Amino acid sequence: MISSAKYLAAALCLLFPAITQAQSVGQVECPRPGDYVYLYSSMTTLDVRTTLQCGEQVQITGRYDLYFSVRTAKGEVGYVPVESLLLLKDKAGAKAPQLKAVQPARERTPYDAPAASAEVAPSASASTSEFTLRNGTAIRMKLGKTISSATAHVGDVVELQVAEEVIVEGLSVIPQGAAATGLVKEAEPKKRLGHGGKLAFSINSVRLRNDEKAAVRSFQESSGSSSSAGAILPLGTGKEVIFTQGTEFIAYVDGDIHLKKEDFQAEKGTSSATPAPPDHKPSQPREF
């Protein structure tokens, strides 16, 4: 009887991710002291976004079979294996606890965020004329037009627009509405016998305010025969995959980008230029 109850509880946890809201905070557990856990950007391709330190707390946003979807204290989102998190229960009605970011006590990996010490004491000239758009900066984007597994082809260009302005050091680096582009990586229409369609695309670049292109990374995918992580619509068996116009995604800056402040201050300069003199109507001759 006890084992049956355990299996039923596990099944409910898998079918209804909302149940995990009572345990919305997790703590990273490592197999060995000083080790770390990968934060994946995709459960299918297992692309590594960053690493999480032992004891670090994350916000749990959902449950997908063998993975939790989580958000870190730095705002990074992704997936970690279920066995890598110790669930911390929240008190009913209480405010979510403050997440704790643990400082790494190990050698850093290429997936770690830039060290805070790297930003300390820059040269005076660099601080006044240059700044950096950091690797991993999140950019909210929305799809420019609907794409479907029934009509898309591998290599098709995917058009997106920035949904929210990105500001660095008080400067608008990526304006709202800026163009972003991606490519269709996999496209397969639905088939007979209940085989659903497949559709996957990557987001590769975004246009900065100074008209330069910046490399970004993001991979979205979905299958019409299962509700995978990339699915945007509730899909049934044997359906086409559709990403609708206006659907929002998050892409991340791929590598540090060093920029000149003057390139992003020029627009302010032009806007503050001396205004054109007001129109003056010719004076009417006086009558005597």
C-alpha cells in the first residue's frame, strides 16, 4: 500500500508540474565536494548554458520528467537533472525566499559567468570611452511571423524583433524593435499513422543600436507527437508544429562584446542639436 502511494505521488508530480509550486526553491547538490552541475539550455540537445555551484539555490519553474526548469539568482534560465536538486519547501502564503548565489570554490569552466573581479579597477581611459555587453546578457525577442512544420524548410531565415530594450551603463545598446535573425534547423511535416511534425530553429544574431550585428545563442524546438520543452502550443498526437507570430523567446549574448560609448551617444547628440528656427509669418503692412 505504501509503495503504491509513492508511485501515485510520483505520477502526479510528472503529469502536473504545478504541484511543485509548493516546493518552488531547490538547492544544487553535487556528487562530490567542490564539484558542479551543468545548467542546460535545452533538454533535447543538452547545450550547456553555465555551471551551478554546490549549495547554490535556484527557483524551480516547472517539472519535465527527468529535469527541472529553473531560474538562477542571476536570472539565467535552463534545465537541471532532477537528481541534482534538493527541494526546499516554501511556507504556505509566505514570500519566496531570497535565492543565494554561491561563489565558486573551484577552477572556473568556460561556461561560468565572467568573474566579478574582472570588472574591478578598469583603466581610466577605458572606463570613459568603452564598455562591454556581457556574455549571457538575456534579450527578450518575439517572432516576426508564424512558422509551421508544414511549410518551413531547413535553412529558411527566421525573423524576430527585440521585445524589450537592453540598457548597459545607462546607454540603450539594443533598442526595442531591433531586428534579430535565426535559421530553421529542422523541419518535418506530420505524417500518417500519428507521426507528428517536427520544427526547430536557432536565433543567431541581433542588430545593435550602432547598426552592428551581435552574435546570440538560443535554440527552440518542438515535436507534434509530444509536448517537448520547445512547444509553444498545446499539441496532440500527430499534429503540425506551429510557432505563432508574436511568440516570445529569450536569446543570450554569445561572448563579451566591447563597444565604444560614442557610438551610442551620437543619437542623443543629434537629438539635442539646435532646433530649426520657428516659422515667422511676414508682418502685415500697417494701414495709415
